Amino acid sequence: MKKIVFVLITVCMGFTADAQNDVVTKLFNDYYDNPDFTKVSVSSKMFELFTNIEPGDENEKDILDAISKLKGLKVVAADSVKDAKKLYTNAVKKISANGYDELMEVKDAGEDMKFMIKETNGIISELVMVVGGNKAFFILSLYGDIDLKKISKLSKSMNIKGMDYLKQLDKSENKEGQ
């Protein structure tokens, strides 16, 4: 059952989502017609479909609980684009200037990564991740009611390009707990 759930999630990530009206949506729209970028958008309806699945164990229950609270996921990615570092810098500036708080920054082997959140009254409504390397550029926006621990578990179980970056959140939490 576990494998079926995760295969379904992976296959379904290509469906269209409802649009957000914020800076992140504007960034996605900037790259939407560019054939050098891969675009993925998942709607709340897709996440709702998974809430009807019976979990096989506690880990699956946590993952399904995290999914049930999500309203959407958007990803824009390019493996080989000129000025990837400049795209990264501009995206981070635009997102930061629009009320997003930096959660964490990682610099690793020529790749910069920044996690930012939009939080109101202690509730995270959006997690944005921006990655820029020598040629690679990646933006992920996950929105809804977000529990970072559960989202990290979700990223470990999904075989979707770019989701593995969310594992950095788990590493950060483990360091804080030591």
C-alpha cells in the first residue's frame, strides 16, 4: 500500500493548481512560457484525494496528515540556465521584500539555498525554497497549514526532483535539538 501511495503522489504532481496572487506566483509566471524551465503545479483537490487513503503505519499517517493540510505546491526548475546565481539573488530579494521571513540558508558545493516562510500568528501558511547554482535554478512554494517536521518526512518519501532539498529542514531541526 505504501508504495502505491507514493507512486500515485509522484505521478500526480504534474496536474494544474489554483493560482496564488503573491510575489511567488509572479515569479512562477515569469518563467512559465520559458521552455528551459520545468513547471509543476498541484492543487488542493489533488491533496484532498490522498486523505481518503488508509495509512499502513504511523509514518504514512503523519504523511497523509501533512498532505491533508496543504492547499498547493508549485515548482519551477531549470538544470541548465544562464545567470542562475543572478536569478537566485533576484528571486530571494523579491520574496524577502514581500513579508517572507528567512528560515534557513545553506551554501553547499557552489549551490545556494534559502528557505523562507510566510507566518501569521504562529501558523506557517507558506514555505518557499529557492536554490541557485552555477547553472541550476529552482523555486518551490508549498502552501496551506504547514508543519515543518511532517513536511520533511513527506519530502523523504517522495521521489520528486527538488523535494529532496526539503531534507535540509530535518537536518536543521536535528541540530537544534542536540
